[in-house]
Amino acid sequence: MLLFALRRLLLSIPLLVGITFVSFLVISLAPGGPLDFLTPEDPNASAEVKQRLIQEFGLDQPIYVQYGRWLGRVVRLDFGRTFLPDGKPVLTKIGERLPITLLMNVAEMLIILGFAVPIGVLSATRQYSLYDKVTTIFVFVGFATPDFWLGLLLMFLFGVQLGWLPISGLRSLNWEYLPLWQQQWDFVSHLILPIAVATFGGLAGFSRYMRQSMLEVIRQDYVQTARAKGLSERAVIGKHALRNALLPVMTILGLSLPGLIGGSVIIETIFAIPGMGQLMVQSVFSRDYPVVMGNLVIVASLTLVANLIADIGYGLVDPRIRLGGRRRSR
Amino acid sequence: MPDKHSRGEVRQFWQTFSGNQLAVGGSVVVGALVILAVLAPLLAPWDPSRLDTTRILAPPSNSHWLGTDQLGRDVLSRVLYGARISLAVGFVSVGIATLIGVLLGSAAGYHGGMVDTVIMRLVDLMLVFPRFFLLLAVLALLKPSIWTIMTIIGLTGWMGVARLVRAEFLTLREREFVIWSESIGAGTLRVVFRHILPNALAPVLVAMTLGIPAAILTESGLSFLGLGVQPPYATWGNILNDGKDVLEIAWWMTLYPGLAILITVLSYNLMGEGIRDALDPRLRVARVGRIIRLGR
């Protein structure tokens, strides 16, 4: 098992290098280089900033030298400083934003799994029932609903019309004056709408997939065997079938992570949550390249790590994967 | 495709497909949307960029069925014109993605070995980037025009197709008709394009049908952020962007463009799933592609 984990770890090193390469490539894509955008009217384009840019990216050097130098600093997690007047290191900026994005994504993942598994299992065991049909409709509509639109509608309904939930930021204005338990609730209540919106689309996908996976598993011989030896239906479905049906779903969990994290961009923008997604949008608008690049590298690396964890977890529960040594078949 | 499949297969496909009410319904709506988009200049009751300062944020009425926006422009006409942009972005970007995916996927599947390894690592690498972050990084540098948007959505969306095509090639490469044509001296290009590729098209077709709604969602998301197709073009995403600031007083600007996106994406998905089911059992692989799409 340790060997398997180690091999997966080694395999992800080239990917990590690739991430930095693609991120670097993106920034060098701009016709004329990133300096071209800093026109004289641009308030960011003081001579000092230009000088810093030239130094940071080594724009007077050949491109592979530039990449090498940049990589050398990125390895030490030095992404340079933001162009904004405060001039903070990029890593500090990202560090301020990362926890809330991580918290939300982990919460979304758990909620999706917590709901999708029972929904999918029930659909599969009652295939073609009314319940199955209703969930199928929900799945298709869920797939098709733009998250930003759903976010706006829910804001309007629960925030504006009913006034039940706060619609932006993480804390109310009077947060400081609230007693501790109310502070906790205040924070949680700010997260309810964004997390609900982010969960919606993923929930549809996962419950569909869970249903399919379950439908395939209940037709297997070992499920029949379990029934034949007189186990209760509960044990057959809940233990023998469910465990096997969960395996492919775990793979999908890993595959859909980038999508979930990418969704943070829109959710955080709508609900004014100071996370990585909002930071990305803000720095794109202000053309704050060091932050954009740092953000891209960090987000992709996080996805890689999450995929790695999913892979190793998969190897833990399914010996076929780790003994075969091959990546899951596609 | 028809000339490579026996007539019976086509008929069987049609029978299964037409028996699926949801898929047929979806296709009808897709067809209607295309017609609406093409005929938008004839159908739109107003010029979509005509300003009318006397009717700012007017609620839906007889003259403006879906109301007007902050500049007094007719929302219905803008939604109709938005359909043109959305569908165009969907078609073109999926076209680009399919082209890249087919080329790289067939190269990987046919050659195997080092070529395969390199291309598949590249696919893995591209999939590690959350798409929205990658798109935004590119948009920080390029001026967002409709062509930029189409291109970069295409350039970040080919990985599923590449995997599908590669998987098809891996099995088809070993089939008798391919080995025979190679043994009588058919060139690589001929084998790939005449013999293998036509047989791998079915899953690609499904991936394309399901890729269009995904691209539409992506485009509208970018336009909603203000980083997609720019004014004066009306797109569903940028109408929603205008609408979000006045949500409390002009719900119609948010409700209707969003519904347009939902209906479009829903119909394409229903149609795509219908095609996939009708092409089954050849299409196990397509499922993986569909799930990758799940993350948008």
C-alpha cells in the first residue's frame, strides 16, 4: 500500500511541474508580453511597477531562462508581490483567502455525498417508481441551472423578500457586538445560501451517478448470493451492494473537484465572500498578474493534491487498484 | 456516418430515439431555439440596442413582454439576440474542442507508446486546472471579444473528447478490418481517416451534443462576471450581469435570461442523453465523458 501511495506521489511531480509551466505559458501568451497592457493611462503603470515587472519576469531574458528563474522562486513559494498599492506578497494575499474557500469546498463535498448517496440508492432500488422519476427530473433541471442565476434568485427570495438570511459577506455589521454563540450562527447563516447554490448542481450529478452505479451493482452475482444466503434486504443493499457501488463514485469525486473549486469563482463573487475565487476575479480586473499566476498555480496544485488523496483513498478501499498498479480503467 | 453503418443500425437508432419522449421533446426545443436565433432580427419586436429613456426598468407589459432594462432597452429582443451569441459560442467552441480532441485522441490511440503517454499526461495536466480559473487567467491578458471567448472555451474543453477518441482507437486498432487494410499497404492517414475514425464518431457526436450546453453555461458565466462577450452585444450572461444590480426592483431582467439558459441547456442535455441511449451499447465510454462535464 505504501508503495502504491509512493508511486502515485511520484507520478504527480511531473504534473506539478506541468502546472507551473502552463501557468507561465498563459502569462507569456499576451501579445507583446504582460507589459503591453500597462498603458500610460493605467494607474498601475508607474515606471517603478514596470521596472519591477521586468525584473520579476526577467523580460529581457530568453523565455526558458525566464521560466527557469520564475520556477526557482515558485519552488520556494515566492510568487512575488501584488501590483496593488499595498504591495503585499502574493502568498500572504492567497493565505488570507484560502481558508474560507477550502472550508466551503469541503463542506460542499460532504453535503453532496451525504445527500447524493441516499438519493441515488433509493432511486436505484425503486427504479421507475414515482420517486425515481421525480429525482430524475430534479437531476436534469439541476444540471441545467446556471449557478449564478440560482444564486440571484435565492438571494432575492430568502434575502430580500423574506429577509431570513444574509446575502453577502461573511459577517454582519454588528458582528463584534454579538455574543459568541450568535457570532457562530451569524457566520454559518452567511454561508447557507452560497453553499446551497454550490451544492445544487453537484448534487444532481452525483445522485444520478450513484443511481447508475447502484443499478449496475444490484445485478451482480454476489448480490444474488448475498440474498440467497438469507441476508435481509437491508444488509444486502446497505452493505454488500452499497460498498461496491461507492467505488466508482469515489473516482468521480476526484474528477469533479476542479469543477467544484472553479465554481467558487462565481459563488464567491455573487455572495461577496472573500475567498480565492473572488480574489481571482478582482485580480483579473485589476490585471494584477503576480496574483493571477500565483492563484492559478495554487488552485491547480490543490486540485492535484485532492486528486492524489482520492486516488490513494481509492487504493485503500479497492485492492484491485493498488495491486494492479494501473490507474483506474477508463 | 450513415454510409459506414448498415441501414438496419440507423433504423434501430431512430426507433429507440423516437421512442424516448424526453429526447424528442428536447430535440424539438433545440430546433426551435436555432430557428429563433437565426430569425431573431425578424422576430425581435424592438432593436435590442435601442435606448428609450422614457421607459427605464419598465415591468413586463404589452409593448415590452419581458420588460426593459436600465437603459430602456427591450429585454425580450435582447434575450432573442442573446440566443444568437450563445448558440454561436456553443457551436464554434465545441467545434474547436472536438477538432483538437479528435486529432490528439487519435494520435494517442493509434500510435500508442511515447506519443500516447505524452498526450495523456497533457490531458491529465489540463484537467487539474479548474476551468474557470484557467479561463480567467487567460482573460486577464486578452481583450475579451466573442472570438477570444469561443477560442479559449474550445482550448480548455477538448480533454473529454481526446480520452473518448483514444479509447475507441485502442479497441478499433486491433479489429480485423483495420489490420487487413494495413496489411494490404494502406497508408496511416488512410487507415485512420477512412477506417478507424468513422467508426469512432458515435461517441464523439454524443460528446459534442453534451459539450454545447456546457460551453453555453461557461460563456454565460464569464459574461455574467463581466469578463465574457462585451457590450454592445447582448448575451444571456451580460443581461444577467446588468440585472444583478437592480434585482430588487427589476426581477424580470434576472428571471427571463436565466430561464433561457436553463431551457437551452436542459433541451440539449435531454437530446444528447437520448442520442447516447439510442447508440448504446457501443457507448459505455461516453459515460465517463459525461461525468467529466459534470463539473462544468
